[in-house]
Amino acid sequence: MDKDLKIRAFIAVRVGDEVETTIARFIEEVRSPDDGIAWVRRDNLHVTLKFLGAAIDPAKLPALEDGLRRVTRDLSALRVLTRGVGAFPDLRRPRVLWTGLECDALVELAARIQSVAVGAGFDRAEQPWAPHLTIGRVRDRRKGKRVLRRLEGAAATEFGESRISEVSLHRSHLSSKGSTYERLAVFPLESQ
């Protein structure tokens, strides 16, 4: 397939509206102008369960979608607590800023999705999946020192509980103004 026809894609869930609103308020409280951090816009907040790749062949998606339907059909909606603030690799050398997620069933769902994706021809993730929601990416650590100190003080912040009732497949469009996401397919968590 022609390189220009390949897409950037991922599988994700969204936390509830109230939790997203609380996270967006938190970001507004800690951010400062020119802080060297690319903060995630509220409409882009999501939990990536599996990044499929920056240039994938869309012909692989039907097999992946079939697998995702099988996985989600047998699962009920999940209750996820969003609590804590941290960074990868850590707050002393941060690259990615996140809020933590607490839900064993979400970890199991991510593992099932990893297996389905590998079975559909996608690469296995190099690192084990860590339950988190990205809120920012550090571009210049020197500029962000004050913000990072605030984040250390907010390590135990609780953002609320969400009911997650669907998994979605997204295409990511990158531009100089940031990413936009296009939902390609939705997979309800249907079991009662």
C-alpha cells in the first residue's frame, strides 16, 4: 500500500464528563503561560489502551474490529477511579504527565485488546500497559519547574469515578495546532 494512505491510529476509552471537567479545571489551575508543557485539551482527553502505530495499513482494521467486537461483547461497563498525578518516567525527569486510573478490569481489558491487536497483525507493545490518562507532554523541563512542583503537591488528588461503557477505535490527525481524533468504530461493553 502507498505510504500516503497509511494512518495513525489507537484504541481508547473516555472517562466520564464530570471527571474530564475536573481534570480540565485542574490543568487550568496548575498551568502557566510559556510553561514548556503541551497540555491536552479537554476534548482530547482519553485513555489509550493500545497505540496501533503512526503509519498503519487500514486494511488491517477489519480483522482488528472483529476481534474488538468479540472482546467487548462479553464485558460489562467498568467503574474507574481517576486519582493521583504523576509523570513518565517520573516527576524528576518528566516527559509525559498523567492522572492515575484504578480498575483491575480496565487492566484486564487492555491486556485482551493487546492480544487481539497482535492477532490482527499489529506489534506487541514494548512496555506493559500502565493505567493512566495523559494530561500533558513536557517540551521544556526548565520552563515547567514551577508547574512540576505544583504537581508533586497534587500527587494524591482525586478526580472522581467514571462509568466506562464503550471502547473506540480512533484515527489521529496531527497538525501544527495539535492533534484531532476521528472515531472510526465504537464497541459497547454489552454484557449485563
